[in-house]
Amino acid sequence: MRAEVGLLTRNILIKGEMEPTCYGNEACKFFSFDTFGGHLKAERGFHSVHVEGVEFKHMGQQSMGHYPVHFHMNGDVDEMGGYDPPTYVKDLSIHHTFSRCVTVHGTNGLLVKDVVGYDALGHCFFTEDGPEERNTFDHCLGLLVKASTLLPSDRDSKMCRDITSGAYPGYVAKPRQDCSATSTFWMANPNNNLINCAAAGSEETGFWFIFHHVPTGPSEGMYSPGKSEHTPMGLFINNRAHSNYRAGMMLDHGVKTTEANAKDKRPYLSLVGARYSPHQDADPFKPRAPALVHHFVAYKNQDHGAWLRGGDIWLDDCQFADNGIGLTLASGGTFPDDDGSRQEVKNSLFVGESANRGMPDLNDQSWGPGGPDHLGRSLPRGVDFPIRGMQIYDGPINVQNCTFRKFIALDGRHTSAFGFRLNNTWQSCPNNNVTDITFDDVPITSRVFFGEPGPWFNKMEMDGDKTTIFHDIDGSVSEYPGAFLVKEDNWLLRHPDCIDIPDWRAAICSGHYAQIYVQTRNPANLNMKMVKDEYPDRPLELVGALGKRNHYQQFQPVDTPCTGTKQLLLRNDWMNVGICYPKGTEFTIISDIHNRLTKETRKTGVFMRTTQREKMGHSHQTRGYYYWEEDTGLLFLKIKAHNEKEDFAFCSVKGCERVKIKALIPPGSGPSDCMAEAYPKYTEMPVVDVPMPKKLPRSKLPHTLEHFLEVKLESYNTRFFHIKEDFSYTEVNGKKIYQSEDGIHVIVIDGHTGKILESKGFRNSILMGVPAQLENYITNLKDDGFDHLERETDKLAFVGFKGSFRPDWVRMSVDEERAKLHQVLPIPVVKMMKL
């Protein structure tokens, strides 16, 4: 985190002659100073170009093609182009420029080494049209990069709204979507090398990899559509990015390669969506070629250390510190474009709040207490912004052998080593694997946070907010090896033995989980309610991942398939589903396989109607059966996967196996909700298909004072006390304490060690109710973090705490049948400072 040092003066100076103020052009709407500087341009046909040891000042113009150093449409300028020695620029100081620093346009193989770019307008180190490849930026430094008027991606919000040239009449800009991408290094093709470079102080981003679906400008036609999205990444080694606004590094988005029109009013080269999926020779039919990010350091970036979206993107030996969010790995959606790909980060360090506290700024409201010492410090986006180290978005991702340090939540600010994307419409997949995680100076309560309604999280009503999940392979996060961490109120995934973690707003569960993909058309603007037969009173309501104006809608919840295998969606996995339709509906149901690469679809089977529901189990690959129960309005199907798949794939090796239902619904029918007719008819007793893993013993936990104490409280179901199983009991870390008489039972646990100190019962009295001696007993407990657990035999369970604050895990359960609580408590109990 040392200060960047760059040499700005050189013996050779090329300098633009400037007027005292801005004059005579559109740029004066945005700049008060003269922006008409000089420029150096190398065009095709030169014998050799080597520029070294030169200072450029007041260069570049707010017009296209005029930059301090500009290589324009030169083709290959290295050995491949016959240049020996290859073309290079070295030891340059480019500062106080009015349009970029070094522009590489339609040029390949250029070496840009030991170049300092300081105080520049627009993308500083800039590749332009998309076909630029094999260029190397080695030991380059870019500092203080500001918005410019040239391209939509250069512009800030005001410029984006005010500059309408090139837009279709009626265009209303969305600045954060269409523009606002000013970057120190702007890579229009992934096949370029970035080594030992630093990007700091950009108004938006340090390093941005962007994709041109087809080449733009004078490079039009130089490669086939989509090639850049599949091109393997060049070297990205030992780079750092800090003090940027949006992100240290972005790998996402493309640019609009068509002119504005009535259907898409955005101007040419506005930002659009794109998905990166690198393959050998840029051929999606060949093996994947993972993009490797090695030893990347990102710190003090206000929003993200890095946001990377696409197919195989692998990080190794990286460091993230003091960012709003350290790292987000985003797929092309949890039904991805590059099916079977994964993203991973290994052997890396995440620091929430380092000892680099910063300095207060009277104009900056993001100053407040933080860190282990709760001293004042600069904060990413506000005093209550939820800081996260690794943000889980969709997946599949793999996080392995990573260390998380100094993530400490405060009262009024959620901070966690692992967190989830806020206000998320997309669902996360169960194949998000986490293993070999180390926590250093991270309270156990701050390891994970699944979110709750409130500031920044809003109402937690989007599909992704409700369906978060990841797999704790070795128990290094939860202390339960092989467990899944799920949102506490997702009853599609819960079972009776799940263990609550109230501080995390999560539950520890076991199971075989799979993600299903539901696409709806005609109409496409409906919501979907899903319910598990075991918990009909706990439905999951989804609104869909897409906007309501789309021609189709998609839902991607995680559910529990019926399978004896350990991998998800392998051959012979199956699931029984019931779908509500209005009475009188007629169906045509087929199955097919869709190859996403070739866009070919092959019909594989037809579903026939049966009057015997049990006959659905007789289906095979070419013919299946459906059961239509008109009385309840339920269409029953047994959905089965027939073909093998790769480890991280959502589809089989032969393609995506699909079931397509065409329903002819009677006119005038509204949305169907058959819950009242289906339940309690189809209600089932909750069962545990996969046993819960055993908690790691203390001897196998990391050397830390903190650990989880597993506590289970359950009231009795009958009054036949001679049947031991019907006793009310409390269980602490596997040790059961039975209550054999009517009344209230108190178990006292040391809040520092988790040791059971004593067990005491208090009999109820019809006249007195709860006896006075119980109140006296609790009052006399030491007020220094002792836990007390209360049990009452009349269907009540309570976990409480005696102390000067109320932990998040204090809760009560009251039930007509049997009250039950099963949760973990952090030991020792630590009080956090209030903001």
C-alpha cells in the first residue's frame, strides 16, 4: 500500500501550446481549460518506430484520432510483421493530457514499457476497435484518469445525458448502464499482456476488459462475430489497482456495434451486455482455456476490488484489502452461456479493514468507526455499507485455500468475509464450493452474512436474495464438513435437522441439491410460487430473473432431487413436480435435447396422459406419462435426467434435457393457485434424506478461541414421562439433558467456554405461574456473558442471554404440537461496538 512513484520529467519534452481558457468547441460545456493539445501519430508503412525517454505534456484533443501517442492501423509491428527489433515505446512520461495516454488502434505486437500516464482525460492506455492483439503493457503506471467526451464509455453521468450526437431521437440515457466506464487500462481484446502495471485514482475503473462482438470503426470485418468473447486471455501477472471508484478490475460488458435505431436508441459504442468464455483458438467447440489472473492486488477501491464475469476465470495468489467488496465472480447467469465452466480463486488473501485507516476529508461523508480497534477510518461507500470479502453471486465458483482477515461487523453495519450480491434477481447454484478457509481476526459472527431487510439490502424480495446457497466442503467455514449453508427461511432446502445460525441469517443443512430451470411464455409476466410437500405453509415466491417486459420469464430455484448419487443432475436423477393449472386445461407435453452451441434441438419423447398417478414412475427415455388431476388443478410429472454431464455443467454431454409443456387454457382463466386444494391432501411428514454431518471436534478446528456451540431444545409431545423419547430435553454439543417433571428447566452455560455450569428445574404452580425463585435465580447469575437456556414443558423453547446487550441468536419458539430450536451459538460471546 505504499504510494505510487512515477517520473514525470524527461530531457526530451514534446508539449502542446495552450490558450488560457477553453474556446471554440463543444468540450467547453464540460471543461473550463483549453483541451486542444498536440499529438504524435504513427501510421501504417513506417520503417521503424522506437520512442524512448520522452515527456509529453498538454497533448491530445477532445476529438477523435488525436492522442498523445497514437499507433493507428499498423497491423503487426513485431516479428510477425517483419520488424526487427520490434516496435516499442519506453520510458515515457505522459501527463496533463486532454485525450488518453497511449492509444493502440488496429495494431498488434506493440511493446509499451515503463510508461507513466498522469492526469489524463478518457481511457489512458487504450486499445480501440477489438482486433488489437499481442500488445504488451509492462511496468506501466496510470494515475488520475478522468472522464472525457469522446466515447460513451469515456463519459461521466452529465456528459452521458447531455451528449446526444449519434443517438436516436427520443433517447434517454441511463448513465450507469450506457456510459461511465472511464478506465486506466481499456482492453478491447483479451489477448494482450498486462505485467507489473498499476492503475490508481480512476473515476471509474483501473483495468477493464471489454468485448467487441465484431470489430468496430476502420477495423470492421477483421474477425468473425463473437471471436473476441472466446479469445483466451494474454498474461495478467503482478498488477495492482487501488483508489478507483467502481472497481480495481472489471471483466464484463461489451460495446454496441450497431448504429442507433428505433429498436435500440443507444448511440454506437455504448456499453452493452457480453459474456466471456475463453476457448482454445477462440473456438467454443474446442477445450476451454481459462483466463488466469495471477498475483493481482486490489485495495481501497470504493465499490469492488474486482468484478469478473464469464466462463473459466481463475485467480491465484491475489490480495484484496479495504474494498467495499473484495471480489465478485459472476457467471453468464446460473444457466450459463458456456455450460460446464467454472470460476475460482485460490491461495488468496482478503482483508476487510487494514491498519491503513486513511485521513478524514471534510467533503467525504464516508468516515466512521471500523476495524478491530473501532477507530475512525475512511469507509468504502458509507458508514453502514455492508463490507464483504468474497461476494457470492450465482456460480458455480470454487474458493480454496483463502485467508480472510479483519472482517468485523459493528452494530448498524454488517461486515462479513463471505456475503452475497445485494438486490439480486439471479439465483445461486448449489455447486458453489468453499474449502480450506482460514479466518484471522474475524469474529465467528462475521464469517458469513446472508442479508436481511434494511439499508442497502432493501426488502430482500428478489429471487436471488431468497435462494442463496453454498457448499462448505470441509467445514472450514461452518465447522460442519460437507454441509450446505442456505438462507434461514428457504424451506425448499430445509429439513427437520437443519441447524440455524441466527447471526448469519442462515441454516446449516445436508442434502443432495440441484438447480432447476423454469421458463414461461405466453404470458411471461407472472410470478411463481413453489412449495415443498413437507412444508406447505412455507412457500417460496419468485418474481423471475428478467424484466416483466421480456417475451419470456425464467426462474432458477434450487431444489432437492430424488437421487441416491452424490453428484447433481447425473443420469437417473429424478424429481416429482406438481404444477397448478386452471380446470379445463388441455396439454401437449414433449421432451427434447437442445444443444446450445449448435442451436440444434432434437425431440426425444412424448408424455401421454394416464389415469393412474403411480404409472408416472414407468416412464423411459422415449415415452413418459403425466397425470392431470382436474379436481385440484394439479399437473403431475416425473422429471428425469437420462444422460451424463460434466462436473460443473447444468446440461448433459448431449445437450440440455428439457420438458416442454404447451397448455391450452380456457379463456378467462386467471393465474392458477391450487394450494387450498392440494393441501393438506398432499402434505408429507418432513424427513432427512441425507444425515447431517457431525461437527468438527475442537482438536480439528483452527487454533482460535472462537467456535460454535450446538444447542438443541425440544419440548415433550406427550405426558407419558416413562417414555424417555417423549421427555423434554436440551442438548448441548451432543450431550442431552432430559427434563422429567413438569415446569421450567434452566441450563446455564459459560458464555466464554461453552461449558455447562449447572442444570436446575422449577415446578409450575397453578396459582403462582412461573415461580418467583426462577426470577431470583436468573437475577443472581453473573452478568458477564453467561448464557441461560430455558425450557418449559408446555410447548415452549427459549434461548436467552444474561448480559448488557441482546445477541442476534436470542429467540423463542412456541408451538401447539412441539416447540423445537436447533441452532449454534458463538462462543465466546463478544459484544460489538454500537455506531
